[in-house]
Amino acid sequence: MNAERGRDIQLLIDGEFRAGSSNDWLAIVNPATEATVGRLAVATKADLDRALAAAARGFAQWRTVSPFERSKLLRRAGDLIRSRADGLAEALTAEQGKPLAEARIEIMTCGDILDWYAEEGRRTYGRTIPARLPGVTQIVTQEPVGPVAAFSPWNFPASQAMRKIAGALAAGCSIIIKPPEEAPSAALAFGAALTEAGVPAGVVNIVFGRPAEISEHLIPSPIIRKVSFTGSVPVGKHLAQLAGAHMKPATMELGGHAPVLVFDDVDPAKAAQILVGMKFRNAGQVCVSPTRFYVQGDSYRPFLKAFAGAAQALRVGEGRDPQSQMGPLANRRRLDAVESLVNDAVADGAKVATGGKRIGNRGYFYAPTVLTDLPASARILSTEPFGPVALIQPFGDPAEAIEKANATSYGLASYAFTKSSERAALAAGSLQSGMVGINHFGVGLIETPFGGIKDSGYGHEGGSEGLAAYLVKKFVSQAPI
């Protein structure tokens, strides 16, 4: 398929940028205009086999490079990415839709991710265990797990890909990553920066195409020793099953449906202003986005008024417009899914405080939406909306709010807003999620562990846990002879 304009996005295999061997291409669509802005190479099984062979060779070389030297190369790549942030941000906005300011922050964050893992990778310490017998030495070492197959999502096409690439490389692993076909430019640019920085050929391989074909070819390969996936629960469960069948360790970050408890001891209008900014960032397409709001007692009405008013006032438009505060949904599938969930809730008796409809007929814009009076049967209460939709309900007793917050199968992030240390402790201890934010949303920093429980997955990215995901421990016991 020829692009109307834009450039070709190729594969990166064994240090070489190339088209797929079948010369098959997919269109890249701007979600704000629905115009084709480029085309994307499709990897065949032959291409994937070349990537597997390259990853095996790359791992054999890269694992012998000292953590100290690996650190230098990763930091150099981070500097290159930061120097190219403006152009990369423009491409990210054209492909994914988010406002240009958000896109630039995401690109700059990728440099920080490389810097952090570059330093953490120099600290893959082992330990010595006191022995029972004289002359016996017992040590535990940490080694790279091996070549990695990674799959990153379209909502944060740059930072989510970089978390996987940087963690794997810092540990001494090679990687084959399939970034999102909808927004591929950033990940390929990262491959170029790492190559330019001096990372050997075959250590980073980037492929695109038809996701099921790629995952079902890569994961069973004996070359692949680790799987990392960020995406939907159904796909994650399928890939986890596939990885398990071949005894491959896996990291699964599968989304969430984050509850927020707003207690009556905080200023409801102030809390609403903070929460609106986080709810509608990236058009709500954030796995840790606050979604289900439970507001206590007399604070409910003023909170709802302030929140709905601020949501209605948001400027929605193309991401390249500096006045835009929220862009379109990233693709047609997401627009259809949000429309279906909202329409279902309204048909079931929910009320629309603001929004509740598509904006215009070009691009995938959906109005910032607030729903109230939701019946327990509404599908949106148990299905992650992953869009610009907030569900606001009152509560009286804190135990009631905790019960409702924990009532879904998700367990990624939860939040609470309160001035009370007692209530903060209650929320931190009782909310069933891998991360809890009290009075702010600082749960996604690279130096802290990011991961969920229940259907939100298992394993972590970020923090020392994120590096540990790419390492295996070896116990060595040596006695004199």
C-alpha cells in the first residue's frame, strides 16, 4: 500500500534497516485527520528467523561487554535521543494523536529511562553466603536471562518501548521488540540511536507486522528466553499461556481500571482540578488513569460540579495545535469501544454530566465525558474504558468505597485523596492493586517498580525490580580438593 505522504518505516534486523522480504506494507494513519502519513514494513517468518539468529549472535557478544562499558553506550544513546526530541515528538503526535507537549515529554523521558538503567545496570550485585564447612565458598551471581521477545503498546509508543529495550540491554540481554504498528517511528529512531551510540549489531532488533503471527513465531523459539508484554488482558493471557508452555519467564502489564477515593476532608474543587488533569491526559488512554471516582458524603456535589466543568472546558483538537489540551483517540477501534461502553451505560440508566459523544466526523475525537448514577449492571464499571470517560459515584462509609474499589478483576493502580493519616493507611493497606498513590499520581517513575496484580498482570518494569526481570541467579559452591 503506497502512502499518500510521509516516509517508509522499515525493520531493524542485525544492525540493518530494511524492508520486509515480501515487500508488504501497512498504512500509518494520523488519528486526528485519518490521512495516511506513512507506510510500515511487514516482517515475514523469514525476517523473524533472521532477527532470531541476529539476537542470538548479539547476545553472545553483548553479554561479554562489562556493565561499566554498557552503561557508557546507553547514556550516549540517551543524549542522542534528547538532541532529536523535537522531530521525534512531531512524528509521535502525527501517528498517535497526543498533544505535542505531551509527546515531547514522553520522548525526553526515554532519555531518562536510558540514563537510569545505565546506572542501575552497573549494580547487578551478587552475594556471598557463609558456608558450613571450612574452605567452602558460596556465591550467588546474576546473569542476563538471554534474548528477549518484547511487545509494546500504542498509547505510549516511545516510553513503553524504551522501558523494555533499556531494561534488557542494561542487564546484558539482546532484544527483538515489536512496537505498535499504529505509531512505529519512535522505537525505530531509538534503534538508530543505540546503533549510532555503539551498541553492536543484533543486540536490538525491531520488527513490525501482524501481531499474532509475530508473537506465535518468536515466543516458541528456543532462542527466546524471556517475554515482556504490555497491552490488553485477553492478549496478555494468551501470550502468558504461550510463554508458559515453553517455560519462558514473562512480564505482563495488562491494564487497569483505577479507582479513586476522595474523602470528605479534602477540598473537593481542588481535588477535582488535580484529577481532571490526570484523567484526560493522553485522552484517558493510560493504564493507570483514574477512572472510577468514589466521593464521600457532602463533597460529592461540589466535586462533580467542579470536575464536570473542568472537563467540559478542555480544548480538544489536533495534537500539533498548541492550544489543544487533549487530542483524538489513537485509532478507530478505540473510538468504537468507548462509544459502545458509554452508550451501553446510558441505555442502562446512567446520566451524562458532560460529553458522551464523538466530536465531528473527521478524526477519532471523543468529548471528555463524565457519567453519574451508574447502575451496577453497567458494563463500563467492570470493563476498562481506556478513553476520556470518568465514572463518578458517591459513598458514605469508607468500607463501602473500599469494597467497590476492589470489585473488579483489575489490580494495577489505585488512588486516595485525604488529609487523614488514618484514612491514608486504610487506603494503602486495603486497596487491591500493585500501586497506590495518596494525594498524587507518582506511580509511574522509572526508579520505582511498576506492575499490577490480579488480571492486571505480574512482574515489574522500573525500579531495581525492572532490571531483575532480565536477570537470572546462579548459585556457585566451591570446595577445596
